[in-house]
Amino acid sequence: MITKVDIENVISQQMRVMASSDSYPREQLSEITIPYPDFAYIISGIRRCGKSTLVGQLLQPLAEESIYVKFDTPRLYGFSIEQFRLLDAIIAAKKAKYLFFDEIQVVEGWEVYVLGKLDEGYNVVVTGSNATMLSKELGTRLTGRHIAKSLYPFSYSEYVGYLNKEYCASSLRDYLADGGFPAYLNLGDEEVLAQLTEDVLYRDIMVRYGIKESMPLKKLATYLASNCARLTSANNLRDVIGVKSSQTVIDYFSYLSDSYLFHFVSKFSYSYRSQQLNPKKVYCIDTGLQSVLTTSFSQDTGRRLENMVYLELLRRGGEINYYAERGSECDFVVSHKNKVDTAIQVCLEVDDENRTREVKGLLSAMSAFDLQQGIILTENQTDTLIEDRRQIDIVPVWQWCRR
């Protein structure tokens, strides 16, 4: 049984840690406006990507008027909606205006409580590690009352700043190998990433969805990590992971996506049915995590570079698809307000062997969407081409990422 004193002690200890922590400022810190009356800020993302750190950075200047609770802790195991009445008393006693609820989705009915606090005039910030849990509950209870933000591991720019490196091809290679999970960058121990993977697969997927046999899910995660930036489909993977139904693979795709471990990108089409029927390209949430999961002995730097570009596009916003028509393919076309405004090709280096293919794919997308400029992102090349009266800029990824 959790008592009021138990909750007070947890809050006191957690608030001390949050108020005193000295952490690298996240890029998204400037994108969040507090107070934001009548709306809850929902910050979601994969485990250990820095959600709690970001919340701490938001909280520090407001600490005297704030309550912070991290619910995903053994000391609050079994916290139920009834215990929110005890929390209410603590909030009232402190006369708090700002409420920061970390991993609150572990408490059934949390969305009803948050809605009530919004109605009472509190400013509420919520974090969570599962997209489905949050989106389902937000859609049913907090429709029109929330602002959703996604947080990812360190971007290349954050990596450079955090480790005091230079923007250059060398640090880019380091980032592709290391990835952006802060704990791994601090310790340099691959066990950090291995344990993170276990936690996501077991706690966020197997336990949540009642999966009893772990091997097919682990085989799928390993396969996807080894085939990032490649096309994949559920029908082709039944035998690979040892399941009988394609629907099982589709379900696993959904679980892996909801846990933020992998992202699946659809072919561009104005037809939703066509998007669903065509194979998807898979990307991992972090290139360092990909290294731990993969069975490939090859570095495959070109595909890892494409994975990194996808993650950067994800941070920048917009609808991301790949383009493929009549034998030509473009890695990314990005839409804003239902209009494609960016076409990007990614390769380690443009040379005599791949120039025709890369340029042809990019020009095909540019022509389809009437774009006058396109980009080929490389490891360390700079150049400009004019083809069919359209301009193609060849730009180093490390320069493109610089903000």
C-alpha cells in the first residue's frame, strides 16, 4: 500500500536530483513554451533518450512552483488512480502551478487525472515511452487538449556539442559508430545499449502485448537492424523469424515502431492502399544501437549514413517517404502541408560507378514534384550539377546537419 508519506519521500528525492542536475541543453528545449494554458505537453520517445533530462531542464527555473513525479520507479509500484488523491494533497500543500509527470502511462487512468488538472488551471508536462499507449489515451480523453513532442537520442549537432568535437567527416564517422544515447556516450560500454534493447523488447513489447516466445521477436529485431535502409515486407520474413502468419510479423512491426526502436517508411503514393501494399524501408532509432543489434560484420557505412539522415529529417518535421517509379528511386521525399518540397538522395560518395543511378533517381523525383533543386548528401563531397535545367547540390552530411 502506497501512503502519502511514501509519495512525499519519492517526490522530495526526485526533485532534489532534478533541481541539482547539470546536463547538456537539448535542442528541443527552445521549442517548448511553458506555461501553455489549457494544454498538456506530451513528450514521448524511446527509453534512455533523455526525456527525464529534458524535463529537468524545463523544471529547474520553475522548481519552487513545481511538482515532479517519475512513476516508473519501484517505490511507486502499484500506484493506482486512487492514489492521485494523495498526490492532490501534496500539490495543494506546496501550492504548485507546474506539474511534471514522468512515465505516467504506467498508471491506468492517468489521462483522466491529467484532464482534471488542466481543468483546474495547472500547467502539465507528461512523458512516456510508448507511442500507442499515449496516442490511444490522448485520442480518447485529451483530444484538443495536448501538444505532442517527440524526443530522440542526440542528433549529430548535439553529439558534436556534447563531446566538444568539430563538424567534419571524422566526427561524422564517430557519430555513425557511437550513436546518440547519452548514457553510452558517457560510459562507452556497449552493455548499456544491449540492456536498453532488452528492456525495450521485454518490458515495452513482450510484457505489454503478452508475447510468450521471445525468439521470433529478437530474430526480427536483429534482421531489421542488419537491413536498415533496405526494403522489407512482412510476407518475406515469416520463415526468417519462424512464425506461421504474416499478420504476426505485421503486429511485431507495429510493436517495434510503437516502442520507437524501428521506423518504417512508406513509398510515396497518393493512394493510401498503395502505401500499405508496397514494401517499406526500415530505419533504426540510433546508429549506435544498430551496431549492437546487427549480425553484419560489414560497417555498411553508406546505409548507416542514410539511417542518420532519416533521423535528422524526423527531427526537422514533415511527412517522409521514399520515391520509386519506373526503375528510379530517391531515398527521401519530404512533404509539408501535403506538398512535397524536398528531394534527397544519400550515398557515401558520388563516383563514376554510381553517379548515373543517383542522379537519375533524384531527377525522377524532382520532375514528379516539379522541384528545381535537389540534394545529394555524402560523407564529405561538395559540388553542384545542372541536369535538365534542375540544380543538384552535393553536400556533406556534417555540413547539412550544422545549425
